[in-house]
Amino acid sequence: MEGILVSLYIFVLAIFVGFEVITKVPPLLHTPLMSGSNAISGITIVGALISAGAGHNQLAKILGLLAVITATINVVGGYMVTDRMLEMFKKDKSEQKR
Amino acid sequence: MVTITNIVYLISASFFILGLKWLGSPKTARKGNFLSMLGMLIAIVVTLLDKNILDFTYIIAGLIIGAAIGAYAAKTVEMTAMPQMVALFNGFGGAASALVAYSEYVRVGGHMPLDVSITLVLSLLIGVVTFVGSLVAYAKLQGLMTGAPITFPGQKFANGILLLIALVLGGFFVAEPAVPTFLLVIIGVALVLGITSVIPIGGADMPVVISLLNSYSGLAAAMTGFVLSNNVLIISGALVGASGIILTNIMCKAMNRSLANVLFGAVGTADGGGTGAKKDKAEVTQYTAEDAAVVLDSARSVIIVPGYGLAVAQAQHVLHEFAELLMQKGIKVRYAIHPVAGRMPGHMNVLLAEANVPYDMLYEMDQINDDFQNTDVALVIGANDVINPAARTQKDSPLYGMPILNVDQARTVMIIKRSLSPGFAGVDNELFYDPKTMMLFGDAKEMVTELVKEIKNI
């Protein structure tokens, strides 16, 4: 029971950190924020890797494979599309000429 | 090794937090996203070194397939289609969390402590609802199914019952974790719930739904983190959960609606609203691009109010050309962005950035609303409800109380619109009949192109 309590502490504190950090993001960047944070939620990939590679249970591994695919789409797609958007945000003309 | 892994996970989590912090300014945002990416990469690499992994076949196959699909989607998606893309990615995140949780159950078997079985149920429930709900949101936004709310009698009641069933079954499973049947039925119920909870939500309310699903995908990851006792999942999931909730809240406030009203109100039906300014239909005066060009030419300041109609007409690029032309004439040009302009939070900013509009010309509603009274021309393109004065004055209007852009305070209001049809909320706009309003009927792109031509001719 000790472990779950520590995890719960971490969970609640991380929510507070999230609120603090994210309320400071201006509406200008809300779409990249969303796709970027979306990519972060793909962190579940670390669990997927273990599922797909560990043990000998075939069903567990197939579920793991599906999890790796979906999580990787989430991570790779999320970060790339966020970068693509952020690249377009330019301050003035001098920056536009590249 | 376990210690090293956990230290690397801690570094990853710190990178995620710092990355999100750097997303707070357009100057550092790209760097922030890169840092976040780096955090993800080191977490993946250190996980691959885990001694529990015996076989890399599925891992490599999964990574290649997933990366190819993700990269292709990210490279090819149109900026106007960003909301459904994000919805889809969200859905995959939710699905992944649910899959990992179930796979863990299959691997470990029925002997699990209470906290693991509880979070396992939650992970499956939230993950599957996120997945299916996101697919429905995608289909609605992509036009694969009607964007209008789909309702049936007793819908809320049915959804409530479904959720209750899932939770009761969850209770049974926690009491008897060796029986997988409960979990399978929960998955089935969650599949249905994901559909029935999103179909009654109208197309215009999708920004809220996407934000909420974003939050769910984070929560699902956090719950999976509890199942695996993995802190980096818990932290990251919590961050994303918080981010989604904040954005949901901002969107609801910008529409002056409660979350409950968005989720269950089914706003946006064809016969909805319509109470507004129907007193005596005053005549609308139609102007030509030439008339408008003369007024614009003599203006000193112009505020452009873009709405989603602008993006639909693909008029961003020519609009930018138009704005440049005005600026060359020494006219002060700014853009006023309403929080719900576009189909997801911040969507309009991205669409304008794509057209090379510098971001320091984009102003949030609160920054610019007091300036309309000192502005010669407010040019509204493809927006309607967010400039409707009924939101301020008419208590019986469905828009009443929604914060709007004070377009009506500008000396001249120009509205480019296809027709007089009301907006998403189905409310007439009295501003159309105001004597100082110049209505320019036509497609946004064609009309702005004509404006550019006429101004050049002056």
C-alpha cells in the first residue's frame, strides 16, 4: 500500500505543476500546446514496449504490438505535427525570409 | 539497472515539464517541443535496455509501422484539418493505454493487489472511451458523418446507466480479479459509451470535446502508470490531463456555456434558437468591393476579424496580401482572434501563421476589444456568432452572456459573408442591419481578391 500512496502523491503534485505551467501558455499557442501535450501522453509507449517484448504469453505480446503501433503513431505524429506548426510562427518579415 | 531506468524516467518527466513551460512563448516554443521529444526518446531508449524484454521482433515491427503512419499523417495533414488530426492522435493514445493495461493483466494474471485492479479498470474504461469518442469526433469533423447532434429519447439516462454498469462491473472485477469476463464486458460497455457520449455534441462544440478527450488520454496514461507502477507515465499523464482540463475550461468560458451544457445540451440543431432580432426585418444594404475599397483606402486603422469561414474558403493567403497592401499605405492593421475562432483552441492562429501572418499582428480578444471604438474599419470575414451584439443585450438569445468582439463599436463595419444565414447557434445578427455596416456578399476568397484589385486601382 506504501507504493500506491507515493504514486498518488506524485500524481496529484504533477497535476498542480501541469496547471501552473499550462495556464501560462497564451491562446496563440493553444493548438501546438494541444498536439504537443498529446504527444507526451504517448509516453504510454514505454509500457507498450515491455508488453510487446517481455514474457511468453502470445496474447499479451500481440496486445503489446498493437499498443506499440498506436502509441508510436501518437508520439511521432504528435511531435512532428507540433514542430510543423511551430515552424510557421514567425514574428516579422525578416524571419520569414529564410 | 532499475535505478538507472528510473533516474532516466525522472529526467524525461523534467524535460516534459520544461518543454511545456517553453511552449509558453512563441520564441522558445519550438525548442520546448524539441526538449519534450528528447525526453520521450531517452525514455524509449532506456526502456529498450530493460532486461525483461526478451524478443524485439514485435517492438521493431510496431515502431516502424507506427512511425511511418504517424510521420505520413503529420507531414500531409492540412492545417484546416488539424482538429480531427489531433482527435485521431488522442484516440490512438487512449487505445495504447488501454491495450497496455489489458496486456499487463494477461501477462500477470488474476493475482493483483487492490490498487492495481482498480486502476486497471479505470485505464481500460477511460482509454476505450477516449479511443471511440475520438473516432466519432474525427468522423464528425472530417464530414464522414453529420456534424449535427444525434439524439434519441432517454440518451442521457442511457449514458448514465452505461457508466453505472461499467463501474459496478469494475467493482465485481476488483472483488474477483481472476475473472476476465468482467473486464471484457467493461470494454464492450466503454465502446458503446464512447459513441453515445459524443454523437449528441454538435460540430461547433467540437473544440470542447477535443480538449476533453485530450485530457482523457492523459488520464488513461496516468492510470496505466498506476497499473505498471511507472512514475513517468503518472507524471506525464497528469500533465496532459491538467492541460486538457484547462483548455476545456477556456473553451467553455469563451462560449459562455457550462461543460454539462456542451456535453448534454445538443446545441446546434437546425431549428435551434432564432429568437434574436426578428422584429421588423430591416433592409440590408449590399455594397460592392469598389465601395469597400474606397472606405478602406481612407481609413487609418483596420482590425480584421477572421472566422472559420475564412479557412473554409482558403482565403488566408490572399487576406495576408490584402493586409500587406493596406500597411504599405500606412494603415494600421491588426487581427482580432476570438477564443473560439476555428475548430479547436488556438486554431485560427495556426491558420494565419501558415499564411505568413506575423504572430505579433494577432491579438487576443481581451487585448484588443477596447480598441474597436478607435478603429475606422472592422473587417469581419467568415465570423458571425462571435460578433453578434445579441450576446450583450438580448437575454432570451442562446448567445446571451458569451464574450464577443466589440466589432459594432468600430466606425465602419464590413462583413464578408456568403448570405444572411445565421451562424452555428442559429441566431440572427442585428449588426447586419446596422446603417454603418457594409455587407459584402460572396465567397471570402473571391471577395478579398477583388478588394485587393480595387485597392490597387485607387
